[in-house]
Amino acid sequence: MKRFFLKVGEYILVALLVVASTWWLGTSVLTNEVLLPPQASEQAVIIDELFGTHWWLISFFFSLIVVFMLYSIVRSAVVHGLKPDHSGFGDFFEGNTRLEVVWTIIPLGLVLWLAYTGAVSLGNVERRYAGPLEIRVIGAQWNWRFEYITESGDVIVSDVLRLAKDRPTELLLQSTDVIHSFWVPEFRVKQDALPGGEEFVRVLRITPNELGEYELLCAELCGTEHYNMRAGVVVMAETEFDAWYAAAAEEAAAGCTLSAEECGLKWATQYGCLSCHAVPTSVVPPTVGPTWVGLANSTVTLADGSTTIADASYLTKSILTPNAQIHSGYQPNIMPQNFSEILTEDQINQIVAFILSLDN
Ligand code: CUA
């Protein structure tokens, strides 16, 4: 039996097919906007560069193996035919020290190089900048809240994450209940928001570098409304952001100067009440908690079968100690139990005034 190797012309053909296949795989994924959304942060540029390097290597090795294998199968069938007596088989041979050394050293070198570039990229993605914009990001079942602490110590609360283009930002992530995860695909970076208080606050650094509107998604399965735990993200020009910030800081310092009902609506929006409770303006009325529409002064049946009137005292108690009187048909422990720490007495009274104003 003779050993058979490919002819020189065949090696060139295989090499060309490998190059073509690598090129097709590489470009069809890396230029696909559905698979890879646009970049909108400096961190995204670093991550995409690393991903690109990996993807080109993957495309090359996949092509090398698959093209060579398919070519060998076709050639074997064409040249030798598929004979049932195995006489068309090539020579079997065992062991090739030189080849084994080569195919050990090359991957080892590649893996070490990938580990090095990975570590350098991670360092660059997590790099600290002096004087970052700090924003507290609070995830809760099932909404996001953003808090900016002003110089005078007031808190700007927002249900939309507003960022300034090119300004390094540190997001201080935490959760009030289960694990959530902060993910804006265009920023690429992702970080869990953990419950447990200050000790478990996690920092995510982002420097947005493209103006526009994006969407924050929760990337950790966190309950029935997980899929709907989203928030708007707006990257504004520096001057526009500063103007918004100054106005919001002034408003935070002054407190709410609107009517009690209007202030109540404002707090209910900012603190995420409306992601579980329906109001007349709900786009998609949520069903997680009892609706507020027509709730005022109605007769409510509680989980234990007793009834009560939804007046100011019932509503206040429902906000402060929700588990004390669960509305029949709803689950305990869904509503946060710590609103007495989050909201002031005035804010709670205003929310109650807002709910009572929704009388049909
Ligand atoms: Cu929060 Cu998923």
C-alpha cells in the first residue's frame, strides 16, 4: 500500500477554500447589525476588538478543519471510489513526533496570547477615571430607579437613565429583592445588581460615546415580569445633560411644588409603583399588583376573606406594611416591604392622595 498525500495543486486549492471560508464566516458575523448591535461606549470598542480577534481565529480553525475534512471525503470517493472491500483506503500510519510538537506548541502560544490580550482588555474596560459621574442604580421586581446625589446632598430620582456623552460614569448597582442584571447591549458591559445593602453594591464603569436612546434590559431571570423589566437610557450632549441636571437638582432641593395628587403621580412613576399597578394612563396595564383604577373607597376583599374599604388609612397601611393585608388574588412579598425607609411621610401621603383622586 502506498501513502497518499494531496498534490501541490490540491494543497493550494484547499488553502484558497480555507481563506474564502474564513473570510465569509468572519465578515458575515462581524458586520451583522442584528447579531452585533452598534457600539455606544468606549468599553464596547475594547470588547468588540477582543471579540473580533477571537472570532477571526475561530473562523480560521473551523474552516481549516471542515474544509480539509470535506475535501478529503470527496477526494477519497472520487479517486478511490467507495469500495466495500476497503481496498480504496489509504495507508494507516501511527505517530509523528515533529507534528505533535508543532500542534502542541502553536495552540499553547495562542492560548497564552489570548489570555494576555483578554487580561489587558479587562483592565481597560474596568479602568477608573478621575471624578466620574456617580449614579445609584436600584433594581427591584420589576423596575429600575436611578438616583443622582447632588452636591447639596439632595437626590434626583429618575426612571430614565440619563448620561452625558464622553463623561466617565460609575453606576453603583444594587437590588432591593432578588438578583437583577444591568445590561444595555450597545454598551456591551453587563453587571449583576445584588440584594444585601451597601456591602453588596457593585460598580459598573461606562463612558458613553454615541448620542442616542437605548434600552436597559434586565439580564437575570428574576420572576414573572422579568422580560418586562426595562428602562430608557438617554445619552445626551454634555451641555444638554448639564442643563437637565441643574434643573433636576433645583427641583430636588425645592421638593415637589405641584398639587398633592400630581406629586403623588410623580413619586409613583419614579419609585416604580406603576410597573405593577395600573393607572388610567398605563400603556399596557400591569397585572402584578391590584389596579389603582377605581380602587379609591371601593370595597376590597382580603386574602383571609374579610372585606375592607380602600380609604386613606388602608392605602397608607398597604404601602408601609403590604403583607399585613393582602388583596385577595395577589401574592405576599411581591411588594417591597421597606417603603417606610425609601419614601418620606409626605411622599406616601401624596401617593395616597393620587390613588384617591383616581375615583371613577
Ligand atoms: Cu430583574 Cu430580570
